[in-house]
Amino acid sequence: MGRFWGSFVILLLVAASLPLAFMIGDLWPTRETERLLPFNLATYWNPFFIFVVPNMFFTGAIFFASGALSRKSIVIYTQGILLLVLYIGTSSLLRDLEQKEIASLLDPFGVRALSFYVQYWTPGEQNTLQIPFEGYILYNRLLWVGVGIVILLINHFAFSFNVVRGSFFRTKAIKDQTNRIRPEETKIPVATQYTNFATHFGQLIKLTVFYFKMVFKEIPFLAIVIAGILLLLVNAINLNELFGTSSYPTTYTILGLLGSFNLFFLIIAVLYSGELVWKERSVNLNLIIDAMPMPDFISLISKFLGLLLVYIVLIAGLIVSGIFIQMSYGYYKFELGIYIGTMYTETLAFLVLYTLLSMFIHVMVNNKFLGFAVAVALFIIFDFMPQIGIEHSLFRFGSGGLETYSDMNVYGHFVLPFSWFKIYWLAFAALLFAIAVIFSSRGSEDVITMRWKAGKLRLTRPLMALIISSVALFVSTGFYIFYNTNVVNEYTNKDEREALQVDYEKTLKKFEFTPQPRITHINLKVDVFPSTRDFTAEGYFYLKNKTNAPISDIHIQENASSLVKTEKLEFNRKNGVKEKFDKFKYTIYHLADALQPGDSVRMDFKTVFKTNGFTETNASNTNVVYNGTFFNNLYFPTLGYNEGYEMSDDNDRKEKKLPAKERMMERNDPRGLSQSLFGDDADHVQFEIVLSTDKDQVAIAPGYLQKEWEEGNRKFFHYKMDAPMCNFFSIISARYEVKRDKWNDINLEVYHHKGHEYNIDKMMEGMKDALAYYSKNFSPYQYRQVRILEFPRYSNFAQSFANTIPFSEGIGFIAKIEDPDKDIDYPYYVTAHEVAHQWWGHQVMEAGVKGNAMLSESMSQYSALMVLKHKFTPEIIERYLKYELDRYLSGRAGERKKEQPLELVEGQGYIHYQKASLIFYALQDYISEDSVNAAFRRFNNQWRFKDSPYPTSADLLKEIRKVTPDSMQYLIKDMFQTITLFENKADSAFYKEKGKDKFEVTLYTTAEKVRADSAGIESPVAINDWIDIGVYGKSKAGKDSLIYLKKHKIIKKENQFKITVNSKPRKAGIDPLHKLIDRHSDDNSKGLVKKEK
Amino acid sequence: MQLVIQNLNKTYANGVQALKDVTLTINQGMFGLLGPNGAGKSSLMRTISTLQEADSGSIQLGDINVLTQKEEVRKILGYLPQEFGVYPKIDAVTLLDHLAVLKGISNKGERKALVEALLNKTNLWQARNKNLGGYSGGMKQRFGIAQALIANPKLIIVDEPTAGLDPAERNRFLNLLSEIGENTIVILSTHIVEDVKELCTDMAIINKGQVLYKGSPLDAIAEVEGRVWKKRITKSELESYRAKFNVISERMIGGNPIISILSDQQPENDFESVPADLEDVYFSHIFGGMQKEIVA
């Protein structure tokens, strides 16, 4: 025991140096005072005592006890890895709303409990509050310290009774029997010794198999593998979840899941490459083996091959587990080719590279433990290299991944750079290996100079050939990659990109508000070449001066990508280039005769997008691809200064000496009011386009198909829009299957990848239900078609263009909606949301000012939610809202700048999507769905198809106010104009039986209301609110069902309610359906106890 | 075939000079390398076994330059290091077979016969399927000699093979060694004089990296014959005798030391002349004045 406490104290002292160092850092004179909070001692030591000390106690106790009882270090290793699994495994549980509590208890280190506790802390609270020692944090700490104490006690008693017993597993001594055979008479037969190639090859095979078996017999190895597979299975419980709803376990989903084993692979690679390099020396057999007549490289290469065999078998095992997981989900579409194509290329290459590097390190360092330390340190350094400015993949060991796999585009264009980078790194690793062969210690020499002396003799012709060819390959592939990434393509690092951003802003910001004409007509011919990943676009815009003054300078911003070239840009009147900023691809054309107000000019241009060679995999363009091209009009010339190119993060701006900037214009800014959310290049435009693509693909843009024809190997599509639309259009080309349907006279189409039929019917239904609801409640649909188009999962979103909805294969298409009581049908829901944008965004374009997304996004959220409400059970809606609440509260916890009230939202998704769902759902609950719809309808009528000026959130609120009764007017301030939160709680509840079918429920509640500022600092406000009081009984199916729900006016914090119901009550609560935003929504209801008289 | 070592020098990184200008010629037959612990025996043997580099000097084995043509040496080498371990979870047959493969016995049938014979020869047949982790020191040592005999080596180097063996095991072991064919160079290093005396036709005494004596054990004994004197003294006298005479050994018998000294004449009356033993040669070189004579 003394030993335990002694080492425990030393551990604590070592660990204490960390907070101490942070503290010193904080007190250091050069501290950036304006970015940091005032010094506070507790900030440093609270976490130490709540987390570090108990963790050290508990882990120390476990390791100490297991070490003392088993006397085997492998048991300790194995335990460490199991703890790691518990820790990582709980993180996957934490993602599921219903499992957060379990996760926070199970994590032995308390990290999950902490994140569970502080998950909704706003930035203001994170800055000011101390870690609390209560709730799940307290329970977690008590639990694991308790476990530690129990283990110590067990150890104490077990150990004192068993001192003499020795080890659990006693090795039996073998008796040295004298036997009848007389050794003296044995003749040693002559055996032929061969030293030819075949023999050496045989030795190689033999040793390879020997080392392979050796690794597989290691208990720690098996423990790591089992731990990794356990983690895999835990992670397999929640597959690719969205709203708690799983995806189909497609092969790429499973491959993503198998990726969680990579950590274990790395542990195995690092541990066993070292173990095997040291194998003979660790058992002291090295001198015998080293004196064997084998070529020098055989020992190392067989160790490498042995590990390779281990990896190959493990990968096969993982693939089998993957298939097993798929089967357990009832999914039988096994794509062995993809498994093999990914695991035996990307994963295996990663393992091979790290193994060879690690073996090289061990040989060169020639000290086992130092070798491990250097290897781990090096891997950490690799991770940090980008931070110190080493970004290029040529310098980042093992770089070049296969990136995202897409069912549509398969491995796409990533295969080429992947292959080149892997050849490059494998050549490098081969060189390392050759050097390792030279320097590997054979015999008893450890000093590097002596190893070199011996090594020189090993420079045989084959080894020299290996060195020369690997150097040649490394250098030549290096040059070839460099030629591709930096010569053929443009390469910039982070600093250069930032410098360009800064330069752009400093040079051109003065043109931000220079009046420009607006696009009124778009007529293009776009030829997409999927197989070479190119396109050319030629055509014209009509630009109209909509201002009151003549315009003579036209500012053209070309797309910043180096792949995009504008080959032609002409105006149909005399002009010249006034100023050209090549660096920014920004040109000012001067018209000889100024464009008079109301006058138009035609601008003809040709834009060419050309893919040359390859870039670094992470920098490659995923818009123009072999199958599933999807790009939008931002590739074409735009007008004027583009604010979007500026640096946005305030800390970065400060570093570059740029002033802090607002994310959006104020709501009353006339410049903002005059432009729509799609920018200031246009209001509504006439649109016509001819697309061509490869014969086996379909090309689609907004508009109605006029004509479709073939010419040679190309297929042509002519689309035309019959009414003005917004200046935002997509161009899509892919090999599609089409599902068609009709709603009234409207053509519905889902263009999808073959094999992704799972949810097409749900999407169709979503379109129909949405069109029906919106047409009835808001206004008629303005188009004659709606098309959903699947695109590869390089991005996960759906986006609404005029009558055209690109929809990522990663969301919805592979969602698995199985359990109607639990799964949220998000393919249906997302479809309804995107269709709603045809009203909110397309029919009514809003001004590009603060609060704009409340009009397009939030109104679409509400619209879709209403469609959902009429389709699914209240329980599903409640579940959906619970996720929205969680995502809103977590979203505000991660706010970087300031949280805005809904009416002033500045592109903050957690507000305009998640909070808006909650707010609008509550609003329609308080003032009725019809009233909200009436307000939306009036707002739509007033602004439909209008050009500048555009409406703002204030315009919608005006309509909402009109339909809100006086008693509820306060809601508008709470919901839209402030950040208001509630803390509702059921404190205690009981009921009395008052006679047959007559029960009196008494409920004590507390209700608090707070307002938060933009940093999340709260201040209480007096409560004077209508809040639901509900009582649950039991339905026939045995589920909770509401038998009483009514809004009560609550004017003080503590309240008592007496409610009479006529069936047996089970539960009662305040705001039981979570309509109000409440950070502890799970304490709103309480089970009832029966009280006799 | 002859093993010719010339002017071999080796200094370790820590400054210890393990070999000082070692020059030796070793013929076929058993050669004993005698010296105390740390004398440089293992260094020398490892260098011959291609496991260590020399700073200068040369080793020639027949036509083979041992220091550069390591591969050629290894083909005909059988080496048993002073200390070695085994894979504890592997049985003797498996490991011996494994080593035979590495030795180049690639014919499976021949290998099987060889392994069986070697295990028989080393009296490990009964324990052949037991994990080596359970072997006693003697059994392990015999396993070591079994592996050193794979593929009829022309050069066998056994480094302190008898250390830690009980007398019976040691006998068996030495018998085994002595059976090895005559056209083989066997170098046996030991700090036990008996080993050399019983087995070797030729020998060298080495201490602190230097060769102090080379020749046959018989010649060595002849060299000191008649010059070894013994006397029983008391403990208190020991210091003065040490100062006065060239004391080559002190042995306690019945609580009192018997000292041997080397002297051409009878040093004092009560010293008695004893027949020379190899041990006297050894001690005389290690501790005695002859060291100086030879160096000079």
C-alpha cells in the first residue's frame, strides 16, 4: 500500500505541473490581456481536483492492483486499452440524446460527464462559470473513485493472503529425464547446406510466417484487436445518425465506421514494428540468429512482411466484421470490391508507410524505449506541421488519401493523386528501409559508426539497386507531383491565401458600393466534359442600369479559382479596360458612352474551366467530376467587389490589422434593402441555357426542357424559364435514373443514382404534400415542375434553385426510416423544406440584411414542420423538436461572435434553422396555425415577385403582430426580438382519489424566465406568461397520453396547481411538451404519488 | 584450415580497450581460450563470429577474410554465445528446425533427421516438445550446443559453455564437444582451467585484452614445472607473503590459506615444490610476474 500512495503522490506532483505551467503562462507579462479574462486561481485548480486527482487515483488503483495481482505487464497494457475503449465508446453514446446520461456515468475519466453538463453553456458562461461539482459530474466522480477504492481493498486482501503464491499462472518446470537412448551413440547425419537464392527465399517465407504467428500469439495484440473491434461494434449501434435516425449501412458508411479502427492499427503498427525489430534482442537470441548465414536484409524484411501479413489478415477480419454489421442491419448489398479497393489500398498503404518509418526509427535510434518515444513524437509532429507552416503534401509523411467515396462518382478523380502520392511515399519508405538494412544492428555493435562500418559491407548490388531506384523513384515522382500541384496547377499556402485576402480587401474595398448595373437576361451555352472534368460556358448577360445616374465603369470579378479562365468578355458598345487587377482577376471596363438609367448593355463572355493534372487531394475541385457534376453561377463573371472574399474571423482580422467587421448589414441599411439574399448582381432575370454533356449523362439546369437531341457523342438539353427568376442557378450532369410523378399539373421528378431508390417515394410524397399545403395556405406554386437531383456526397446539403433541387446522396437518399414511432423521416422533411424555399426565397426574395434568413430559412422550417405535423404523430414532432432544441442549445454554446435574436440572425444556422423550428412551432401553438399561415400569406401577397427594395424580418413581424391577440403580443418580443429562455420545473406532484373516475392532481412547480445577452450572460425577467400545464394518464397501448393540457397564466416563480381529471393520472408537469426553450427540459414533468386523504 | 588473427584491436565506446594487439594462430582441433571474466574472450569470439567490428587488425580463416567476408564465415560457423535466451513459448523442435532453416538446411527431410539427431545427441529428445521457457540452465545450454552443430560447421565457437552447469552436465557437455570431428576448429572460451586441460590441444591465456600466453597446455605446464611452491600459512601472514613473493594463488583449506608462488628456487625452507598444474600456469599469468616477462 505504501508503494501505491508513494507513486500516487509523485504522479500528482507531476500532473500538478500542468495547471501550474498554465497559471504561470497566464501571469506572464506578455499576456494578451484583451483576449483573456482576468486571472482566477480556481480556473486552474478546480479541474485538477475534480478530474485529474480522481482519475489518477482510479487508474492508478487499477493498474497497481492488476500489476500486483497478475505480475504481468501485458495485463496492465490491456487494461489501458480497455479504458481507452470505454472512453472513446462513450463519445459515440453521447451523440444520442437518450444515452447522454449513461455516457456521462460510464466514461471513467469524467470527460463525458463534463461535456454533458456544460454542453449548453454559452460562451459567456464558459468564460465565467467554474466547473460545478454536482449532478452527473459528482456521480461520475463518486462512482469511479469508489471503483478505485474497491479495487484497492480487493488488492489489499488478495495480496496479503497470496504473497507466497506467486503468479496466477505457474510455469511447470520440465524434468530433465535421462533416457534410454544413448546420446553418445547418436550420429549426426550430414545435411546439405544451401546458400542459394531459393534457400534465402525459403528463409524469408519461414521467418515471415514465424513473425506473423508470433504477433498473433501476443496477448496485448489480441487485447488491442478485441478492444478495437468492441469499439467498432459500439459505434455500429448508431450509424451515421441524423435526428437519431440511422442510414442504410452502405459499404462506404461501414468503411467510415471501420476507420475508427485506424487508431488501433496505428498502435499495432508502432508497437509491433518496435517489438519485432527488438524481438531477438529482447529474448537474447540475437547473437545466435545474427550469426546465421542469411543475407542482411532478410531479418528486417521478414519482420516487415510478417507485419504486413498481420495487417492483411486484420483487414480481412475487419471486412468480415463490416459485412457482419451490414447483415445484422438486414442489409445484403455487399460490395466486396469497395471494401477491398479501400482497405487494401488506403489503409494498407498507411500501415505500410508507418511500419517502415517506425522500423527505420527503431533501427537508427537503437534503443527500444527511446525508439517508441521518437516514433510517437514524430507522429505528433506530423500532425502539427501545418501549424508551423509546412503544409504541402509533399512534406507531409504518408499524405494523399482516397478522400470521400461516393456511390455516384465512386473513387472519382482522387485515385490519380492518391496513386502518385503513395508511390512517392512508398519510394521514400523503401529508401528508409534500405538505410535501415545498412544500419541495422547485427551482432553486438550498437555504436552508429561501428554499425556503419559493418553496414558498408552490406552495400551489395541488390541493395545499391534498391537505394538508387528508390531515390530515383522518390525524386522523380516528387517532381512529377510538384509539377502537377504547383506548376500545372496553382498552389498557395495558408499565409499566401490570407495575404491575398487582405490585399484584396485593402485594394478593392473602395469599390464595394460603386453602383453597378444589374443582370436582367442570362443566355448561356454550357458544354460539360465529365470525363476530363472540364466545361466551357459561352453566352451573354444583359446588364441594365437600374440606378438614377449614368454608369460608365463596369467592374467584373472573375471566379478566383485558377482553373477558371475567362477567354472572352465583350460589351456590345465601345469600351476599354480602365484598370486591371490580375492578382484578383478583377477588371474595370470603361464604356465610352455611359450606360444611362434604364439602359442596357449586352455582355458576351466565354468562361473555360479546365482541369489539368492533379492537385493535392484535399485541394481538389469536387464540383466538376466524372459522374455528378454540380456547380452554380459563381463560376461565371460577377459584378463588382465580392465581400465574400474578405477574411471573416475577427481574431484573424486583428492579426492582419484589419478592422473588425459586422457579419451582415443593418436591417435598415438602404444598400442592403436594395439587394436580395442572392447578392447585388441582379434582381429577377430571364434565363435560358443550352447544356451539353457526355451521351450517357443527363444535364440539368433550372427551366423547362425545350428540346433534347444528340450530336455525335454528345447529348444536348435546351432549358428555358418562362418567368423571371432569381440570379442563382445550378448546372448538373450525371448518369441518372428518373422517377416521375405528377401533382395536379405539376411534373415531379427525382433524378437519382441507380441503387439509391430507398427513399424516392418519400421524397415524392414530400413534394406532393408540401405543394398541397403551401398552395393552399400561402399562394399558388409559380412553376410547372419540381425536380430533385442527387449529387455526390462531397457536400451534405440540399439546395433549392428555381424548380430544381440538388440533393446530396449523403443525406436522405440512404436514410433508413424503419420505425414509424421513432425514426424521423428526414428525406420527406428535407424535401418539404426545400420545396418551401420555392415560396420563401424564390417567390419572396428578402433583403440581404440582418435577419434575412428568418425569412427564407426559418419560414421554410416552419412550413416543412407544418407538413410534418399533419403527416406524423405528435410524438415524432416532439422528438424532432427535442433534437432541434439540443442543436440550438449546443449551437449557441459554440458561438464565436455574438448570439442574435431571431429577427436579426446573421447567417447563424443554429438560430435560423433550429431555434426557428422551436419558435415557430410554439407560435402556432399559442396563436394557432391558421393565424401564422394568414400572416405568411399576407406577407407573401405583399412581396411576391417584387424587385428591390426587398422585405426584412420586420415586415414579417408586422404581419405576425396583426394576427396575434393582445394577450399574446409579449410572445413577439420573447421569441423574435430577444433571447429568452425558461427554467421550468416540476418540483413535486401527487394525486388523491376523489371518487369514481375523479382524481385531484396537485402539482408544485417553479418557473423562471431569463433573457440572455449576445454573449449568453443571463439576467432574470419577471414572469407573466401563459405556460402549458399537463397531466398524463395511460393510453390503451400502455403509453403516456395527455389527459389534461391547458395554458395557465403564470405570474410568479413558485406555483401550485390543483387539477381534476377523470382517469387515473400518472405524471404531471409544466410545459410538458417542451414548447418553450428550456435548458433542462427533462425536469418539466414528474411522476405522481398517490396520497390518501 | 587455419584461423589467423593478427594485431587485432578493439576499444569500446566507453573507452574500455577490449582487445590489445591480439595475434593468434588457431589450428584445427580444440582451442581453449582461458581468461578471467572481462578479459576480452567474448569480444574476441564475437569478432571471429562476425558479430563485432575490429578497430584494426585482421582475421583470416583459410581463404576467408573474416572481417569483410562475413557471409562466408557464417556459412561454416557454429556459434554458442556466452549468454543467450530463447523464445519461451516455442518448443525445442520448432526452434531448432527454425534455426536449421536459417542455417540453410532447406531440404525438409534432411532437416528433420538432423534436428532429431541433434536433440538426441544433446539428450533433449524427451523434452523436445516442451516449451523452451521451462528448460533448466543445463538443458538450455545443451540446446545451444545443438544449434551450434547444425550444418557441420568448420568453425565452432563456444563462449563459456560450462558456466552455470552442474558437474554432470558439464561432463556431458565436454564429451559432446570432444566428439566433434578433427577437421574442425573449435574455440572454447572459459574461465575454468579444467575445461581446457581436459579437452584442448592448444590454448591461449588472455587478460585485459592481451594475449598472455599461447601454446599447448602441455608446454604451458612444462614452462612452470618445478617452479611452483606451496605453503600453508596463517591468515595474518598473508599480507607479508603477498608483498614478498610472486603469489599466484591462495586457497583456503581448513580455514587457513595455502599459497602458491612461482619461483625458480625454493623461496623459503618450508615451501614445498609441487607438480605444476595448468591452473598454476593460468594464475601465474593472470596474477604472477611472468606477465611482465612475456610482455617484455
